[in-house]
Amino acid sequence: MAKRVAVIGAGAAGLCAARHLSASPDLFSVVCFDMSSTVGGTWNYTDLTGKDEHDLPVQSSMYKNLRTNLPKEVMAFPNFPFQTSKPSYIVHQDVLEYLESYAAHYNLYKYIKLNTMVTNVHSRPCEGERELWDVSYCPVSAQDKILTQEFDAVMVCNGCGCLGPSGKDVGVLIKLFRSHYALPLYPTIPGMEEFKGQVVHSHDYRIPEIFRGKRVVCLGAAASGQDIAIDVSSEAKLVYLSHNKARLETYLPENVKQKLGIQALGPHSVIFLNGEEAEIDILLLCTGYHYHFPFLSEDCQVQISDERLTPLYKHLIHIDHPTMAFIGIPKTICPFPQFDVQVRFFLSGLSGRFRLPSKPDMLSDTERDFQRRLSEGLPPRYAHVLGPRQWEYNDELAQLADIELIPRVVQKLYDYVHETRVKDIVHYKNRNYKLVNSEDFQAL
Ligand code: FAD
């Protein structure tokens, strides 16, 4: 009998899961749930922040002027290029259209229950080694009408672009919203309570105009933080790009100043780690998200500590419940191609084509990976950060399960654009690229 698989989320990761599941109807049947009214997840831009018309947290973290921070040539899923003659760095509407066309091309809409929120996932032991999953869900417009359906496997694809308590009464709001979805990560900063300016998380950032003439500290300089700082600088009087990374050796607009991380806040000012103080109006937090799976019941036995999810084999498969997978946990990666490998790896195991190692072996593999990071001086919260390791990781998954590798050209172009970006975070998106074959690309 075909295995019944629940997919939670119809963003890029969930669509990819639905595509590969539906390709093997003899092996799998699929139901994909998404609380939004459309597919595409975080790429559904909305002006709205806070809560939506169903009193649920707004899911999208997109801002109006966003252009992708990767060229579309590397963003694409394998064997499904962007069908557009547009420049390499596209706007968010283009990515949404791409995901919609992916769903249409692979005929996925019939498997997707939109406007449907998963409220609970419960593990139920069955005969022998087998395990069943009860997935409870409700329409977003009638949240008391809960139904429960039985599945053989669950793929968690709920992303992290969700819930954004806005305003500065962060502590209270986080408690209020604790039971919902992914949580923006609010660092603890001494003096935050006394700060009289506005505190905004990047999840709620939409347009630069509200920063007109203001002095802004943008805390965090990962890809999104850098891009948002540049966007804000088009309207702000002054932007302090505050971070603890090595100093960015890049061109910056005149009104953007790099600073160290934040030591404390005063009522109207910020004190950087070197003791320097500056007056500011707004603190913009580009500090990322916590992993958060409020719908997993305790019997799913998922632990999250210090931004580390355990027990996961290859950042992906639940070691104690190997019929549960989490797509998209690694950070600092090329997302869509990696989702594709993760999905194919998991399904290979689920179908029995590839045999997972024993539990003790999976646990020691995971522990080895974690200890290697610690021995390199990385803090525990970097447990799922891959960065340059992502290619080795992708290849390893592909080789273990004997599935197709991500074409080498993706890595080559990704690494190349990274070089262009670190030299000039303002202008790197003006360049265009073309894939020549599975090995080579051309800079146009
Ligand atoms: P999401 O897109 O967040 O989708 C998750 C889905 O799960 C949502 O639709 C949500 O409604 C649904 N969901 C959550 N909880 C439930 C529930 N309980 N029940 C039912 N449904 C639920 N990547 C790139 O490749 N290039 C870029 O340039 C790029 N720029 C980015 C810029 C920003 C501002 C952000 C936030 C991300 C960017 N990314 C970029 C990364 C992006 O997150 C990934 O590309 C990818 O879209 C993530 O897909 P996902 O499916 O994991 O999550």
C-alpha cells in the first residue's frame, strides 16, 4: 500500500516535497497543508504586519523592494529553471510566479489544502516497528473545527518566515504568541526596556519610507541584514550597520556606517561594544528566527536548545521517529536545490530504496558533526549553519541515497557571486549570469 505522507507547508520546501511524493503514486499519497490562501510561503509579499484577517500571525517576511540575494540561475530547483529573460537578480513577485508555475507544472494544487492550519501532530505506535501519525488541522476561518487524519509519515516544511510581534513590548508579545509558528529572534540587550525609540524586527520590515530622516541601527549583517540596511539607507538620515562579524570590506553608501555589535541601549541612544555612543531613533533587528514547531506534540520528542534541533540525522531525519523529516533546517545555504536533495534523500529512505543507518550510528554521526563544529570554535547555536559545508553535505546525501547530485555549476556560481557580494554589497546585483552547462557558467 502507498505510504500516506502529510506535508506541512506549501512554500518552496513543501512544494518540492509534494512534487517528489506525487511523482511516485504507487509508493506515496500526499496531503499538503498550508494556512495561507496561496502557495509560495514567504514569497507572498503583503503590506500587512502583525496579524492577518483570521487573527493569525502574518507569514511573509518579504519587503517591498526586495531583489533576490542569489541569481535566479542558482536559486532554481534542479531541472526547473526560471522561464524568464529578466536579469539574474529578480524581485519577489518573480519568485512567487516561479513557485506558482512549479506547482502548476507538476500538477500539485490538487494535493494542497490551502487556508488550512495544522494544529497538532501526534505520534502513535503501531504493530512492530511501525508508527502512525495523527495530524490535526482546521480551516483558518473556523479554528474550532478540527479534523484529524492518519498518516504514515510527516514532512515538516513550515519555514521560518512567520510571527512578528511588532513594536517594542517584545517580552510580553512573545509570551502572548508563544503558541504560534516560528519566532523572530529578539536578542537580550541591556537597556532595551528603557529605550524610547521604535524597535522593529526585519520580519515586519516592509518599506524604507517609514525611516525617512531617521537615525537607524540595523543589528545583524547576514545577507538579509546587509540588504535591508542598504534599502533603509535610501530614506534614512543615518544607518549604523552593527555586527560582530569581521569588518565588511565593501563599498557602502555615505550614510551607512559599520559599527561593532551593541553593548547597551540608552533611552535615545545605542552604545556599541567599543564604548562609542550614538543617538538613534529606531533599532531594526535583523537577527533571524528561532526554530519553532508549535504543532508538534510532546510525543514527537523534538528538542530545541540553543537553536539546535535534536535528534536529527543529517539535519533532516528524526532519529527516534525516522518517518518524520524536517526540510530546510540548515542555514546559510542555497535553499531550493538543497530542499530538493533533502526531499529525495528522505523519500529514498521512506520507500526502502535506501536503508538508514542504525539509530546508534545516526546518533554518533550527528554528535560527530556537532563536536567538530565546537572544536572549530563555533558556538552551539551554529549547529545547523552550513555555509561552505553545504556542498559536501548535499553531495553526501546524494551519494548515500544514490540520487542525482546538484550540478556542479550551482556551487561554482554560488561561490562566485559570494565573492562579488563581499566586495560590493551595494552593486553586486547589477551583474548577470548564464549557465552554459552543468559545469560552467558565464558572467555576462
Ligand atoms: P516558507 O516559505 O516560510 O513556507 C512555509 C509555509 O508553511 C508557509 O506558507 C506557511 O503558511 C506554512 N505553515 C507554517 N505553519 C503552518 C501550519 N501550522 N499549518 C499549515 N501551514 C503552515 N532564498 C533564496 O534562494 N534567494 C533569496 O534571495 C532569498 N531571499 C530571502 C529574503 C527574505 C527576506 C527571506 C525571509 C528569505 C529569503 N530566502 C531566499 C530564503 C527563503 O526562506 C527560502 O528561499 C524559501 O522560500 C523557504 O521556503 P520554506 O518552504 O522553507 O518556508
